[in-house]
Amino acid sequence: MQGSRTSVIARLPRPWSWAAAPLLVALAGGALWAGPPPDSADCEQRLELAVAAISNHPSVKGVPAAKIRATTEFTLGNSLFALLHEMAHGLISDLGLPVLGREEDAADAFATVAILEMKSEFTHRVLVNAAKSWMIIDRRSRESGEPMVFYDAHGLDLQRAYNIICLMVGSDPDQFDDLANEVNMPEDRRGTCQGDYSNASWSWSKALASYLRPPEEERVNYQFVYGKAERSLDIFEQAFRAAGMLERVTNYASKYAWRKPFAIEARTCGDSGAQWELQEHKIDFCYELANEFASLYKAHGDDTLMSLSPPQGYRPSVPLGFR
């Protein structure tokens, strides 16, 4: 689309049809929100608000309560990751930040580091679910015979999953040792993940340091819009509103001194995606993308990461190459 960044999930086959529950995970704090990070109990409470808001929706009639809750957590966590990914594109374009490497990778790193800095068990699950979604997408693509696209602006699905996990492991090797084991990450890569996390965290902090608003400066109330969701997608609008998803993300955006006003709109798009609109200077989030996340969970949400992960590979060194 002219004047917009590529969707974080631009290559997904378009919406599956299960409208199970939506979002909450966006309510965690830390680096994202002003003030101390909310603990897992606070996040759980907000999740319950989202679940309660949609519990009588026709789309979830007959669905076990535990399934609704798990799907909601998965959907909200992935939606938060997508919103922060798109915010990174906005910060890069608005502030003129340098990007060494692929911008899509930098945006994923921004979202991952931001969520890691929330420092709660709940938000750690957000990142595990974000990685899991890319593993499920990879499984779905292979099962449908979809060819790999090596020239895409985004990394391959499994690469995006492992990059999230690598930053998690690199941030705290002991805490995430079991996670590394589950996804068959070799010991030597776990060591280099610490360098990856250090580079990502330091680079984003350094790039944004001069644009942080002073603590005494009043925050700007940026605009957010919950567009009217059409048909069964209204379940996602209801949950977004109950969780205060867009309010939380715009509050995070107000940490920075944007050159132009920042905004977010959630709406029915007719297609699944999320993107940074350069000309309108806002994030467009499609309710269809939330539905997509719910559909991914329906397909393989109960599968373990181990069952979705490829076996540990072997990559011999190349005498004339470089690594």
C-alpha cells in the first residue's frame, strides 16, 4: 500500500473463521507503561475483564471457559506484539532513527525487548505465545504447500520465532533455560543470544534516549479510536475496550517526544493486518488480525513448543565464508 509500512502479518493467508476471545495482555507495564510494572495478578485481572466482556457472545457459545481464556490470552499477547512492532516503524520514520540491518527485524526486537522489560510471568508468556504463533504459521504453510519467500522484507516465520526466543534466553539464560531446551536451541547459540539481547536492548535505548520526555513534563494524550467492528468481529472490539488495549499503547507512545501527533485505530479492514501509516501518522490495526490470532490458537494452540520446533540442526563452518 502506498504510504504505509508492511503489515507485521502481511503474508498470512486471510482470515480463518473462529472468533474466539481477544485481548488483554497489553496491560502489563514496566518499560511500556508509566509507573512500576503491574504484577501478574494485575494482568490476570485485566484478562478476566476481557473474558467477561465477551463471555456471552454468540461466537463462543458452547466453548469451554478454559478454552476461551487461553485463546484470549494468546490473541491479546500477539496483538500487543503486533502493535509494538508497528510502533517501532512509527518511531523510526517519525524520529529519523538509523536502522542498521533489516527494519522488520529491528521492529521485532523493539517489541520483544519492551515486553521483556515488563518483567512478569504473564508478559513472559506473551512472548512465548508470540514465538508460538510464528511456529504455527510455519507449520500451516508447510502443510498447505506454500512456498518459502526468501526475498520478503520479513524474516522466515521460524526465524522470527527463534529471534524472539533468543532475545528471551539472552536476557536471562538461567530463567529461560527450560525454554531453550524445549525449542532445541544448542548451547553455543544460547551464548551468542546474550550478545544479541545486549545489542538490541542497548541500541534501542541509545536511539531513543534523546527523545524521552522528562519526568516532570506532562504526557501528551494521543488519539486512539475503537472503530465499529462488523459482524462477529465485534467480539474483538468488546475485548479491546474492556482491556483498555489502545489506551495502554498510546500511553506508552507518550513516553517519547514525537515530532507529529501519534494515533492508533482499530477497525474492520476487510483483510487481516496491522501497519504504520506514514501519511496519516498512525497505526492501523485490523480486527481481522485478532481473529487470525484466535484461529491460530484454535489450530495448534494446545501443541507444545517442542512439537512445533524443528530438530536441532547442524551448520558446519564454511572455510571461505564468514559467520
